[in-house]
Amino acid sequence: MNPIPPVIAAALADRLLVIVDKFGLDVWTVTAQALNFCIVAAVLYYGFFRKVLRTMDERKAKIESGLAYAEEMREKLAKAEEQQAEIIREARAQSQEIIAEARNSAKTYQDEQAKQTAAKIEQMLARGREAMELERRKTFDELKAEVSRLVVLTTSRVLSRELGEAEKKNLNTRAAEELARSN
């Protein structure tokens, strides 16, 4: 079961011999050179290329792990930025709440101060009214005493005589009572 028939194989061998003769190829030299090439290729492969390939594989693995790490860091950075944005949103909301509370507190304090001021003013007005009432009463009492004195004086002149202290006192008391009833 030879795939190439013997006739064709013989024709190919003849042609090969013709080519070798024409070009001046020496079979032993070509074989020795092929053997030398195989030895050099084996030495290069086992002594140099394997180390180079191993180094390249290591570098490739480092590059891939570096790229994976960079991608992981990008994801962490994105998450950190999202968290930062969320924290900023929360801080803004809290600051708005604090500002609203401060405004409410200020309004409450202002209202309370206004009420206290109004109460103090009302107290001052009440004291002023009381003072005016006391002053009016005092003036009225002084006026009653003066009117009583004038009534006694007038009465004593009308009667052309001098009244005693008991009569003066009695007339003053009646005059004061009359004035008090008329008010």
C-alpha cells in the first residue's frame, strides 16, 4: 500500500539525481549541514528560546494581571466616586436640614423675644398707669386739702370770726366727703 506507484517513484528519483548532478550537490555535505542545523536549532531552542518564551510568558502574565488590576482599580474608583457623590448628596441634604432648623429656631427665638418685649412694654405701661393713678390721687388729695383749707378760710371770713381747731377739722372732713361724693 504504497501511495506512490513504483514507476512514479523511480521517475522522481531519476529527476532528483539529475537535479543533484546539475547543481553539484553533495548528499553527504547536505546531510551534514542539515544535521548541524538540527543540532544548532536544538541548542538554541533548549538553551535560549525556551528561556525567552518562558520570560515572555511571565511578562505576558504580569501584563495581564496588571491590566486586570487596573480594571479592578477603575471599578473601585468608580464605586468610590459614586460613594463620594452619595456622601456629598447626604451632606447637602443634612446641611439643608440644619439650615432649615436654624431658620426655624431663629424665627422661634425672634417670636419669643418679640413676646417678651411686648410683655415688658405692657408691664412698663401698667407701671406708668399705676404711677399716673397714684400721682392723680396724690394731686387730688392735695387739691382736696387745699380746697378744704380755702373753704375753712372763706367760711371763717364769712362768719367774721375765728374758728377753733376742732371746727376747722370738722369742716375739712365734710368738704372732703362732699368732694369725694361728687367725683
